[in-house]
Amino acid sequence: MTRASAHSPALSADERQVKKTAITVAICTYNGAERLPAVLDRLQHQDSVGHLLWEIIVVDNNSTDATADVVRTYQRHWTQQRCPLRYCFEAQQGIAFARHAAVLAARASLVGFLDDDNLPAANWVAAACAFGASHPRVGAYGSRVDGQFEAPLPRNFERILPFFAITQRGSIPHRYEHRQRVLPPAAGLVVRRQTWLDHVPKQLILLGAARQQRLAGEDLEAMSYIQQAKWEIWHNPEMVILHQIPRWRLDRAYLMDFFKSIGLSRHVTRMLRLKPWQRPFLFVLYWLNDARKALRHLLIYRQKLKTETVAACELQLYVNSLVSPFYIWWLLWSRRR
């Protein structure tokens, strides 16, 4: 029998389990009782994972429906012997809080995020583990995300498609370069747990509610902290998920509110990626450019804004990008009160 050295104390059974767990797949959900089964069914039938020890955590973000009952039912009939299904309740509302709770609860050094409307391909877990093992300097990496739309798309929808976490960035893995100002969405994202804990603050700026206005972009804010810490962020096309977009997310009223929230968030996602000395100068340039875009768009589409949903959404984005610096300053001031 090998005796543990003074510098290497014997591991408990729980610690050995943590050390062996290859990946934690975290499903953050709010009122996802109807959506969760499709995601769990996909995960329960993953290919090429027979040799892996992995786990799934469903993070219930203060749901008021039968989400907890759905998870308990699946736990009773779960067939993945090397993949426990765990349940975690996060009472503080907001996806940023749910993701942080998932990272804290994870037993693995890799944490993969799926939303409750993300259906992973049959090899998603195996592909995520393989990429993480072969790219140790990569702090986070995103999936190829295909869209499945429940209703017909508005005219010219391709102009706003990237805002729906639909990620088509080619068939070759590559790094997201800082100068490109593009980062992967959280849908299908895998992060190194310790990298997240070391660099992503629990209290993000883009948490959500302020006068009932929810801010978008908390995933981009988190990725910005990781990138600023000199960790590489990559695109891995071998990981594929299907993002289901329900009919109500294509309604004009929802889309207008959605693009308002994206616009109001832009000051944060822009400034975080700049060096402190750059921010005053580029703030002015960004603001003037947003004003130019808004005015130009209004002149081009002023007769069509009531009928062309995509054009109206784009104007909503430009106008609220103008407002964003002042809104964020007010938001931070109100939180400090």
C-alpha cells in the first residue's frame, strides 16, 4: 500500500470524486419545467462518454413552476451511472447569479453552460472534454450554435440574428482575438472553473433589474474579465447545440424590449475591454458614432419603422446605445445608495 507523503495528504472519497470528474454541465433555468426534459434527454444519451466521469447540475433560479419536481422525477429514473444528476436552488434572481452558483457547486475543473432551450448534439460532452484537455491555455470556449425558430422570421432577420446567440464561425477552431471585439455567448460555453472564480466578480454590473428593465450582456461581461486576465477564448465548432427560439421571442414587442436592453448594456461591454487611459477618448468616439448611426438610420427608414420590425429594432439599439453611459452611471449610483 502506498503511504501518502507529508506534502500530499490522503484524499477523502468526495475529494477523489472531484478530482476525477471531467466536466460539470450546468443548466441554468427559470420556470423551465416544460423545456428541461428535452435537454436532459439529450444529455442522458450522449455518445463517447463511457470512460468519462462527469455530472449535470440543474440550477433552479427561483422558479415558481414544477421545475424541482421535474428534476426529482429524472433523478429517480436516471440511467447514466457515471454522471450524477444534481439539483441546486439559487434564490437570487438573475442568470448571472445562477451561473455563479453553478460554478461554486461544480465538482469538475471544466464547467459547461446550457440554457434550458439549448439542445446539445450527441457528442457535445465528449467534444467539450477533448477540447479542454488539448488546449490547457484556453480559459473559455464556445460552441457552434444553430437556431431552431418556432415561427416565421421577420423580413431581413439575418441582420439581427447574431444577437440571438446564434454562432456560425466556420468549421475550424480558432481564437477570439481581442481586436475583433467579438466574444462567444454563454449558450454552449465551457469555462475553466478556477479561471472563472479568479477573475469573474460575483457582483457583475449587468445583473438585470432596474426599474423593471433587464439588461443584456452579462455573459459578455464575464468573458471580458477572463480575456482581460490574458486567458485565451476560443470557438470550437466540434461542439454543436441547437438553440430553440419560441414564437413569443419573435413578437415585435419582445424584440423591441430586447434590443433596448442590449443598447442600454453597451457602455459596460465596450469599456471593460479597453485600457483605462483609452476609455475617455473612445467613449466620445463611440457616442458620436452611435449618434451618426441613429440619425442615418432614422433618415433611411423613417417611413418604414412602423412596418419593418428589424429596422425598428436596429434604431432601438442605436438610440439606447446613446443613452447607455448615462443609464449605467445612474444604475451604479443607485446601487451604492
